[in-house]
Amino acid sequence: MPVIIDTEKCGKIENCPGEGLCIKICEQGALFEENGDVVLIREKCDDCDLCIQNCPNNAVSKE
Amino acid sequence: MIEMAMVERNENEKRSLKHKNEKCVGCGICSDICPTESIRLGPVLPIARGLVNMDYINLNKDKCVLCGLCASACPFDALEFKIDDKNIKELEEYPKWELEAKIDDESCIYCGHCVKVCPKDAIYLQKTMPEISEFMIGETEIDEDKCIYCGMCQEICPADAITIDDNDVNSSNQKIANGITLDESKCVYCGLCRRICPENAIKIICTTCMYRDEIPELEIKGNIVLDEDLCINCGWCQEICPKDAASVTKPFEGEIIMDEETVCKGDSCHACQDVCPCNAVSIVDNKSEINGDLCVLCGACSKACPQNHILINREKMNLNNIRSKSWEKHLSTLIGESSK
């Protein structure tokens, strides 16, 4: 099951202490930047959960 | 550039704690053991992947009581704790790691396998091969009046001892073969050049057998040094050495357990592989495989795994001279199976 991004916790990438670390750490290309926000492509998510573990804002989770 | 993390206090005695990030592997043993929760382990995977530029750990100067437990527990010497400018590793009251890594110069044949696999580039090798000319003896003669510089000898020579010289012959830089050189330091007097020469211009006589009693034994001279300051006691040299010349004592004894209830994400994740300081992890058939012989049971992989799939079970630690009962209690928490 793909991850869920809490947009409120996430905020804009320009304010992220990891400078969009989730995008950089995801090797599936499931996360990308669109107008300064992190956007998920659900089909590409491989459930590795690296983004959940490494998000400095704790903005990524699973149900 | 990140400043080196350091805590210092001067009261009855001067105490200081310094984190040496270049020696740190990001295992988090220090943050696990700290009684005041003053050490926070940083984002080890992003650091190892070069995505963020930070030290592996963060010392909270306000919370740290400068007890020195973290420095004693770190098997990699990445925390330096000093009392009155004396490193506690040199004070008899404090625990000592019984770690060892050495290469026996007597049994080493200087093949260099260990140098290639050492994940910390901690082994230096210098090797001198014997001069061929001392062990292969003979006589050569090239008759340049007969030689037509066809180059057949150069092509067939297995020792690369013959060169046909090309020289400019006119102003248009046109080159023509008009010289031949035989390097006697390379020649093994096999005689192939003589046999292939269409002009019978080469004479080669091998006298190696004739002088065999006077020729010394072939000897490879060398020097091998293992820098214990860089070594993390992973055991690669010990595993790869074909002559059993390397021996390593590791900080912990125990095993790695792959949890059966969780699933390794293999190639999509490979966090364990990226954080392992020992190069002990490989992803085989999309699953993580950890070679216990090369692992130091530091636990970096276990903490980096988002699936909590890797469990560390340390059965014994080679830290001796633990005199304080409370320290013994704290340090014993490093032993046993890691919780998920």
C-alpha cells in the first residue's frame, strides 16, 4: 500500500530541513516536486518506507 | 564545514568529550547507551548516501553529564573522553576493548588481496618483484646488417623485450622502420625471435640451466602494514587471505537474524547495504544478505532498515575491565537480541 503525505506537516519543499529528502531518497521515482510541493505517484511506490523513516517532518505515513 | 562536536567542563577536574566523525560509522551504540539521552543519532542513511551533510551524531551539551560511558562503549574509537587531558582508554579504572587486527609478516606473501577488499583502506602494501635478469641468463645478438625490421620478432616476443624503432625519414613526418632494440632486462632467452626471424638475424643462447646452481631462489620482498587506527575489525582481510596471515578480533560475538514476520524490500531500499561500514551486505535475488564473517554487529543496518527486518543478537562483547557495577548494567544492555 502506497504511503500517505500529510501536506500540512510537509509544507513547502523550500522549508524542508532535508531539502526534499524524501524525493532524493526514493529510488522508484514515486515522489517528485510540483510547484514546490511533494507529489506521490501511487503506482510507482514500492512500499520500501524509506521516505517514512527519513522525513524530517514526520509527514509521511501509512494507514 | 561542520564543526567537531565537543563538550567540555572544568570543575574539580577537567572533563571533555569529543566526537570524531571520521571514525564514526553511525551505528548508534553511543545513543543507545547514553544514560542521559544526550546523544541523538542523525539521519544515517541520507548521510551515508551523501544526500545531507551532517555528523552522524549530535551531542546535547546541556544534557551531557560527561560520564564517559559512550566513549567506552564505542568500538570504533569515535568518541574521545578525557579527564584532565588524559584519555580514559589509558586510565586503568576504565573499560578496555580487546580488539586486534594484525597481519603476520612471516606468513604473508604480499599478494595484496586484503588491500583490495579492506573497506577502510587500512592496509598498505609495498612489494618488490625480483629482477628477471638475475634469474634468466643468456646471450643475445642482433645482426643489423641482416635485419630487415619486419617486426615479426617484436610481435611474437612473449616478454615484450623487442622494439622496432620508427624514425622520421623526411620533412612530411613519414615514419619508417629502421632500427631494432632488445631490452635484456626483459628477455627470457626463449628463442622464439630467433626461430621466427626470416633473415636469421638473431642469435639467442639461453644459459640459465648451465648456471642453475649459481642462480639464487626467486624471492618476493615486501612490507605490509595494517593501520589499526583506520581498521574497524570487520574481518575482510582474515576471510580473504589465502595464507591465513591475517587475524582479527571483533568487538562483538553473536548473529544477525532476518525477521520472519517482515519483508525485505531488497533493491528498492538497500539501506542496510549503504550504511554498513564493513561492506558485509549484498542484495541477492532482491533480498538483503549479510555475511556474518564480515559483520561487526554494530547494528547500523538494523537501525537504517525501514522494515525492522534486521535484528542483531549480540552474545558477547570483548570489552573488559568494567569495574563499575552501574556501568556493567548499562553496558549489558548492548547484549541480547535487539528489539524490533
